[in-house]
Amino acid sequence: MKIRCTQSGIGVESGTTWPVLQDTKTYWIAVICGVEKKVIKSTGLFAGAPKNGPSFELVTVTENQLDLIPQSRPRGRPSTGSALTPAQKQARYRARKSQKSVTVTFNREHFEQLDTFIRAVRQGHSMELTPDALDAIYRAIRDAAFYQLPKSGINSQI
């Protein structure tokens, strides 16, 4: 906020502007010519000054001038307006997690055969799975892998 001298006098030139330090109901306080002065709002004159002294008026600030006034930025990161809700964040997390792992469901009978087969191979014994069990285990793994792919990534030709 600034005040402008409308009538010169006592060393103050007409047309010069001065920043307002304090604004009260009845007066403005401004540093004019290096001296802190009270200017009465109703008369536009210095408080206690003679009638032939300088007079002042309030200068209105336009929107173009507001850009010139330094504004302090608020703390923190500025918002983008596109923040995700917690549900959206959780859905994205689950989608990323499902890309990394596959959950396979076996029949109990086929699991027992696969478990026995793996234990035997790890101990250095040779053992074979029945073709029926091998086919069922392969289908369970394949179905689980393709079921959990994103819709755009499913290839039905495989």
C-alpha cells in the first residue's frame, strides 16, 4: 500500500509516492523524506501540520502492480492437483506386486506328487512324474500365469 502526494509543501514534491508502514482506522504511518509521519485519512494532511502543508491520497494497487510486489511462497512442495487417493495408491501397489509374482493353486493329489518328486531329485534319486500329474501341474502353472497378466498383455496364441 502506498500514498501519493497530491499537493506539494514542506519539501515534499507533488506526485511522489511513499510506502505505508501501518494502516489504522484513522491514519496511515509512512516514512516521508526519511521521517516517520502520521497522515490523517479524512484530511490527507500530516497530523498536527499547518493547513498549507502537503496533502496525500491512497494509491490503489492494480492487479498488474501486484505481480511486482514480492510474495512469500508457502512452505512445502507445491500441489499439482493430481494427487492419488489411498485406494488408488493401494491398487497401483497391488498391480506392481502382481507383475512380479504368480500364485499357483494345485490339487492336493498333484501337490503331493510334485513334492515327492522334488525331494527325490534333491537327494540325488531318479523319479518320474506320471504324465497325468505332469500335465495337470503344467496347466495349473500356465493358467495362473496367464490369469494374472494385465488385460492388455494376454496373448491367447501361446
